[in-house]
Amino acid sequence: MTVQPILPITLPPVQDYAQEGEWLQKALQNWLDEEFIPEAVNATIAQRATQIFVRQRLEGENDLGSLVIAIVTEMQSFDFRESFFSEFAIANAVSDLVLSSLGFMNIP
């Protein structure tokens, strides 16, 4: 049995950073609110994760795996005590939302 490496997923260049950030923040907060229960902290989590994502994209990062690692790494300093989520759940949700928006998968 031969193990094949997972190929990187390169996102297309951003056309409008503000629009991409606004979309991601809304989509992520909706996902957070629907996954368990709506909580005030969800807006803060979505805002912080979006800031990381957009900043990385502004710096030229287009590899989705690297973007996920950046979110995990930087969200480790976030206080998740008031949330059901963790930095890993947030980074994975961002990845799923981005992939879905590109037509790679369909998130209910």
C-alpha cells in the first residue's frame, strides 16, 4: 500500500480583502451560532479568526493549510473558557467554510 501525500490547496488571489473578511466573519459566526447555541463570545471569536485569516492573506499566504495553522497558532492565546469551541474547531470551520465557498464541499 502506497501512501499518497495530501496535495496543498492554493486559494485564488483575493480580489477584495474587505469583502472576503466580511463574508468570512458572518459565515463563521453563523456556523458557531448554529453548531451549539448562539453566544456573545461567538462574535468575538469570528472577528478574531477573520482578522488572522485576512492578515495572512494580505501578507500573501494562499495555502489553505498554512492559513489553518496560523489560525490555530494565533487563537491559542484566545480565552475559550466562555465557549464550547477551541482553536482547532475554529480553524477547521474556517477551512470548511472556505472550501465550501469554492465548491469543494457542501456544508449543511
